[in-house]
Amino acid sequence: MDAALSDAGISVREDSEADHRISLALDALEAQHDFVLLVGDAAPNAWTRRCIRNSDEMLLVADATQAPAVHPIESVCLDGLPARSEAAEVLVLLHPADAVTPKGARSWLTRRPVTSHVNLRLGLERDIARLARLLSRTAVGLVLAGGGRARLRASRHLARLA
């Protein structure tokens, strides 16, 4: 953002002029692109708070092999959000690529009131593609339930889909 506005340090300044200029720049970006990804800093600073304020959806990315402790950014920036915030909070848990079945999400979810979560295995293109489909709202899911005759009918319908 600093480079886009030709003003070094503007993204971490906390004043009304910086807020106004950054808001205009973000509005222009959103008008030009279908998706805009804002990446907050590792510290709960002015830029990170702006990213949170201007987001429609927040991805809380975490290493699933680490302890599920609440990160300082979550405490400082997210705890103060209004209960009726429109931004969805999605927990993205990063697992090793060789994880056959990612595990441990429950311990992360009990500490965070997120809208949803996604398990992502690092280095697997299909997992990255799945996350992209979920975020772009182009994912397709199919749930078949029931037993007996319903299962037979569902099998015939599934065969037609294939």
C-alpha cells in the first residue's frame, strides 16, 4: 500500500488522512478486481487492523502442528469486533503434505468462534484449488442420505451425473 500511494509508512500510520487515502485506494482496487487479498502483518498494528476492518472474509491461517493457543493478533484485533460484524472468520489449518487425514481441528475450533474452517495440506495443489473454490463460492458439494430404496434411487441419480 505504501508503494501504491507513494508514501512510505502510510499503511502503519494511525491518522484520519492515512485512513482516508487508504480507503480510497482499497475502493479503487475492489472496483478493478473481483478479489482483493489483504495480508495483515504478524503484529497487531494499524495495517493489520485496517485489513480486518476492510475485509468481507478473514482467513485465520495457522500451523496445525503447533499448539492451538490464541495468537496476540486474535486477542487484540478480533476480540474487539462487534458481535454483528459481517466479516466471516475462516480458520485455515495448515497440515503437512503427507497427512492422510488432517487431525486436531477440534482443539483449534473450541478456542475460536469462527464461521467455518478448512484443513489444507501444504504443497498439495488440489487442497489449494479447493480453498480457492470455497473462497470464490464456486465449490460444488453433493450429499446423499437415506437408506433402502432412497439409496438405490440416489445411486441411479449419481450414475446420471457421472
